[in-house]
Amino acid sequence: MQVLFLEDVTNVANAGEVKEVARGYARNYLFPKKLATAATPETLKRVNKIEKVAEVRRNQEMEAAKSVAGKMGEVTLKLRGRVGPTGQYYGAISVTRIIEELEAATGQKVERRVVELSQPIREPGTYKVSLRLHQEVAPEITVVAEAEGETLVLEEPEEPEEKGEEREEAETEEEKEK
């Protein structure tokens, strides 16, 4: 189905483009959110106007994203968590926790979808986390995950070999008594 995009849709099309998409995608996602409309001769006449408006909006968003990226690009977050005897966190440092700390550090509101973290952080260390603020602006922040406190490593019980030696000594003492 041919559709005319009214808004930029990440990884699909920019506003003003005419593209072929699946009918279900158009009907269930693009049309209800007013991201696109069916490409008819009447709507194709508006392409130039849509492209101009979208270009102005894109430039404004880009400038805003660059200013936010300038503030966030220098940020290093230090997160602490309880670590078990295996060296892994009892929980994990998730995107939500990173967002909370980032907002506290910079004062900028950050959406969850902006933070690109494939898996939660489960072990202490230094990690680079990308923030996709705009299609062309993606600063990286450094997250230093630290252990909250030293945990006691349980000592393993004595090996049976030592007990075996004690038994041999006890047996030799019994034999001497006899």
C-alpha cells in the first residue's frame, strides 16, 4: 500500500516521502497515530509543503538534541549495588536506574526509549551507554558500576583428605595402645 508520511518515522521514512508499506502496518499503526496517510492524487499535491514543514521541525529538533548532547556527553555516572559472592549484582542496574541518575546529574528529562542498553548491567565495571536523542545525535555516557560493600567469601569446609589423615593417626594410636 502506498502511503505519504506526514511525520518522520525512525528507520522507515521521513516526512514527505511516499513509500510502499504493509497494509496492516498502515492501518494499525501509521494511520491511527497520524504518521501517514494514503497516497492519493490529492495528498500527493501537498508533498512539498509537508517536506518544508518537516525540514524546519527536523532542524529544530536537531539543535535541541545537540544542546542536550553537549551536557550529557561529559557525564560519568557512578552506580553502586550489592554484589554477591559470585561477583554479580543481586539485582541488576537497569535502564530505569540509569535514567534516574542521569536526570539527577544533568537536570534534563530523558525518555526510556532514548537509552540504548541491550542487557541490564549485572557485574561491576565500566560501561559505555549510548543515548539516541535524534536520528543523527547519539552521545555516549560512561557508567561506572561499583560494588556497594565487600561481601564475605565463605570458606570451603576442610577437605576429606585431612579428615582421612586424622583417622589414620587415630588408628595408629589405637594400635600402639594394644
